[in-house]
Amino acid sequence: MNFLFSGDDQKKLIFEEIDKLETYSSTDDIPCLYHLKFTAQNLNDKILIKQNDNNEQFGMISQYQLQLSAPTRLRVKNLNHEDKTLRTWYSNSLNTHHFLFSIYFEKAYLCKPPGGPSSFWEQLWQYTYFIIKQNKFDLYDSFLSQFSAAAVNIGKTVNINKFFSQCNDHLSRIKPALNNHNCVINILLRMVGLLTVAKVNFNLNQPKSITFVDTLLKSVIIKSQNVFNEMKESDWSLVKDGCTNVLFCKLQIYSPSASNDTVSFLKQIPNVHQQRQIADALVKKILKLNVKIRQNGWSDIFTMTSADTLTIECLKMTTTFVEFIDIAEKLLQTTIESVKSDVPTTLREILKVSQFTMTLENVLQFLEKVHSSCSNSLRNILENSSDLSSAITNYLRNMNVTSVNQLDHLSKVLIDYYNPHILNQLQVPAYIKDVLTKYTDKRADALWLFYHKWFNCFLCDRHYANTDTDLKMFVDLLDIWLGTIIKQYTIHSKFILSIDSLIQSLLNIEHLGQTQKPNRLEFFIQTSLPLFFPKEISALIEMAEQIAVHVKNQQFMIAYKKKFQLDIAENDTNKLNMKHLSMDSPFFRLLQRIKERPDLKILIDLIEICVNANTIEDLEVYLSTIVRPNINSLVSIILFEDCLKNSRIHYDLLMALADLWTSLEKNGVMAADIRNMRNHSPNERIQFREIWQYVRTIEKKKSEIEELFNNYDQEMTKKMNIKHKIQLCLETYCKQANDFDKYQNLLIKMTQQLEKMPIQSVKIPNELVRFVTIAEQLNTLQMSVTWQNVFKRRKQREKPLKSTVKCCIIENL
């Protein structure tokens, strides 16, 4: 039996164990809760206490002690467990329940008391959870009044971390009630409201305590309307304190747990007056404890506070630029006399101790706010702060830019929201270059990703106005960007792969109507083109192939082909090599490659450019088609390579050959042409036929050119035979004739004409025509041996009579 001894007369009241906290690991150490059974009644203005099982009545109880009886088998006086603490009775009303706190029974001689010790503040949540679990919510007012009275003599400092962790450990005991009864949230808030959050105990760093805070806040937010509307007026003070405590704790744990933030919670409170009271209490607690808040946007609390809560001291709580601006704006709108001088002074003090959290994101948010939503008076304060300018500039200079996300933020800091006053100590172009050149990750993928992002951020500035200053900065940055790519060979291929996307980035932000000056896209294409023209011919062809596969932008392709024409095709050395089909000729290499990759149209275009850059002279056409036809000649290649069939030079060459054919038909063939035809090798003869057969097909000629040449060959043979016959006759019979020179000159002239004039235009003089019959007869006699002997003896007997003997006398023989 358990007894409560009252007063000096040691009268006994019976109390019982009512609960054990089952979730503790060690059974022997389970704390126990005890409950006293009694009734109270008002008799003649006195409170009389009556034990339920005992008709004995007590008057007003002031103090008491506790005794826990030993087990029945050891029922000896000295074996009872006693708590000799002299306690004060706090229920001096018709309260029918009395809660026993901080019980500690001493160990008896042969046994120890059941259960384990439990601190006073731990019993706050233990009794609270017991009352909630028993659904005896009406008891909580009585419990709070007794616990509050008892707490007066107990130290108010409680280990918040441990308290909330224990609350979370046993939360499952009351979870059904928490979900089903709005008053449970009210009870939990009042429980937390009894706690004193001081600077020495508010730091929450245990996951369990953080979870409890989040769970409680979430429960309040979900049922905020009902919780606050159903709340009794007498509950408000502790509910307000509970909300203040839990919100203050949330401000400290925002980083590891961003849900259910303080500002969102306050906005859910339906009663504006209650919302303002909690916000005021929260700000005062923050100021009193002088803590730095790490929750983003927490300064929005000041939109809900009373006017007199906002002081210059609130500005000193800020840890980010944006928080400073939010609170400073509100201060500047107040009637505080010294605020305009206090704000810059406070800013200087905060910067001196490096209170602001310096991150690139914070700097960006600050400059964005200054740019878009800052009042003129505050903007003037910020822009005139040299300390602020130095702090931001030093941070940017010392910052190590290692990610593309940082580049995004930097471009907004230096371009979109650039403030020339705040960033007056930073040389922006030089700083942007340093960001690029100091990037240390040399892995190809990471390196190109960074370079590509840098291009989009700083070369695709959407605020570009095409002024001389803007253009100069663009050109300088582009030069350094391309220069670094040239040095980083590993990313050349990635540069080619990305050329279309780079161009598109510039196109997306290029302003229209910029016709007076070259735009950025033109500069980019022209400046980057040299990277696509390596000196080695094989590398040049390989680069062209990569361009054909990966580049689609037509403006770039036009510029590339134009540069190829000027620098490669029209180069004198390359033109000469092309004529001779040298292996060093880009034209020859392209021809070889197009046979392997006929699908690459750009190779065809480059071949055409090479051919069009060269002029095929009439003499070259003549030599390559009549004198020495060759399957490997430039003319044959132009005629028969499929890739050139649609080229302009192919058409021009066909026209030249058609004109040559027509000229041969009209004006005739030279003797030299006939001799060349006769001297053709078998391969040359085959190529001759192929060339002219192709021309015949295209031009729809009815006859073949060989027929024309054969006719003239026969005519030339006939004329040459006449010459040979007369020459033989003259040499044989007429050397002493006085007209020998005459006929000889006629023959020479005819020979010269055959060499210089088309065969058909050479006319045989009548004198030679008449002579040829006699020459044929005499030349026939020359074949006779008898005639040769007679003619020989006769020549020996006769003297020459050159001056008197004429060749014509032979005509009379």
C-alpha cells in the first residue's frame, strides 16, 4: 500500500501507480506515474479532503511526504521506501486530482523501489502524454496549474534537445488522439509554452528533436482554423508561448528541415491579432537571445509584427543582403528620426564583422533586389557604401568558379543586374576572362561544358546594344575564348559538334535592325573560321568531313566555303598543283575522298570551288582532248567525275568542246591534228573516243568526230602524196632545169600551208596539178632497172644546161 502522509499527525492518503513508460529499454528503470484518489468538498468555506476508501476527512492539507510500502512478503517497517521530501499541496480548490512530481523513493534494506527516477521537466511531457492517451483532456487545466505552481521552485532551464527527443520517442502513444482531436494540438502547444527557451538550451541538433518540431508544426498548419477558433481565451497565453517557442526552434533548424517554415506557419493563423502577437513575441525572443537566423525569407515576419516591434536592432539580426534590404525598407518607412543615419552605420558594422553569409546566390539575390524592387533612398545608401562594394568585390575575386551553375549566377551578377556603383571596384571584362582561364578541370567533357556555358553566359548577352564599347568587349572576350580552345586540343571536336548550338545561342538573342555595324554572329563566324583550316591537307579534308556531318547552319557554311575559295582554292600553289593533279592538291585529295564518302555534299561543293577557281583555257582543252587525251587529265576528270556533272565548269567545258567540234567541221582540221591522231597510243585513242562520244551524246551530233578526222586524214594524205610525187620527180629528173626553183617553191609553199592552214583550205596550184600526171609517169619509169641504166649513161654524156632546158620539155616526151 502506498501512502501520502499529511501534516504533523501523519494521517494517510492512499495513492496508486497509474502508468509506466513501456518504451524505455530497461524494465528496472521504467519511470512510473502516480495518482492520488480523493474527493474534495466545500464545507463552511473550507475544503475538506475525503479518501474514496476511507470515511476519514481531512481539513486543508498544506504539506506532505510519500511512502511506498514494501512487498507483502517483506512487510517490515524499515523495508518501506520513503520519499522524505516535504511537499506543498497545491490543490486548494475543488480539484479532485493531485499530480505527484519529482518522486524519489529511497532504497530499503533488502530491496530497491520499483521504477526509475524521472526529472521534474520530463514529467511535463509524461503526464501530458498520459492525459492525452487516457482521453481525459479536461484534466489538463488542473495539471498545468499544479505543474506551473511546482515549477516556481524548480529551475526553469530544460534540455530542449532531450525534451523534444523524448516527446518524439513516445509520440506513437498519442498519435491516434493527435490525429482525431483538435484539442490535443492545443495541449501540446501549451506544454511547449511552459518551457523556457534560453540561449544555453535552444540549439537543436538531434534528428528526433527536429522531427518532433516538424510534426507539431505540420499538425497545427493542417488544422490551424479549428485549433485557433476552438481555443479558449484562457488557453491563449500558453498557446502563444508554445507557438513562439516552437517557431523559434524552427528558425534554428531550417537548413536540415526546410518544410513547415516559420513564415508559412504564421500566415496560417486565422486571427490577425493573434498572428501579430506571436510574431511580436518571436521577434523579441530573437532580439533577446541575439541569435542569427538562417531561414530564407524569415524577414517576412516583419510584415506581421506591430509597428513598435521594428527597431534598428532588428537590422542587426540579418545574415544576408536580402534580409537587410527587407528590414531596412521597413525601417525607412517608419517615423524613427535617426533611421536614415542608423541604416548605413549598421550596414558598416555588419560588414566589419562579416556577418552576411557570402555566397554567389546571395550576392545575386541582393543585386537583383537592388535592381528591381529597392527604393531610391535605400538604393542610394547601398550604392554609396564603399564597404559594401569592397566586400562583394573581394568575395567575387576570391571565389573559385568550378561549376556551370556558378556561371549562370555570375552572368546575372555581371550583366543582367550589374550595378556600376556597387561593383565599381571590379574590372568586369578582365574578371570574366579570368573565370575562363583559371578553370582547372581538364577532362574533355567537363572542360567543354564549362566553355560552352561561359559562351552562352558572356558572349550571348541579351543586353548587348551593338555600341562600339559593347562590340569591343565582345571581340575581346571572343578572342580569349577561341584562344583557350586552340590551346585545349582535346575539345576541338566538341567545338565542331557544338558550332550549330553556339550559333543558335547568338541568333536567339541577336537584335534585329543592326545593319550599320557587323553583328556578333558575323564576328563569331569570321573569327572562328581559322580553326577549321589546318595547314595539313589531310587534316583540312578531315575537318571538312566533320563539318559536313555536324554543321547545318547555312550562314556558317556559306562563310566556310567563301574562305575555302579565297584561302585554298584560289591559292596560286594549290591552283598549280591542281593543274598537275599533285598529291598536295586539295582538289586531288577531295576527289579521292568523295569516292569513299559520296554522301557528303560539302566535299562536292569544295571540289566545285576548286575547279571553278581555275580557268580551263582553250589550248588546255585542245591538248587534253585532241593532242594527248588522258583519262587522268583535268579535262577528263571534269567531264567524267559524277560529282562534277552539275558544276558550272563542267557545263563550260562541254560548251568549249562543242564549239571546237563545230569549228573543226566549219574550218577544217590542221595537219598537226592528223599527225597527233595517228600518233595516239591505244589508251589515248580510247580516251579520245570516250571524250568525243560523250560530247556527241550531249550535243546530239549525228556523226562521229573520228569520221571528220578520217576524211581530213584522207585529204591530207592525198595532198601530201602529190607533194611527194612532184618532189621525187624534181629531184630525179629536173635538178638542172631552169624552172626547178619555181616548182620547188610551189611545193614549199604548199607544205607551209598544210602546216598553218586547215587541210581543206589548202589549194594545190594548177602548175602542180598539171605536173603530177607527168611525175606519176616518170616516177613509174624510175622503178625500171633498164630505164635507170639508160638514164644514168645519158646523164654522164650530157652537160647540164640548166639555163636553157625546161622541165616542160618532159611534157613532150
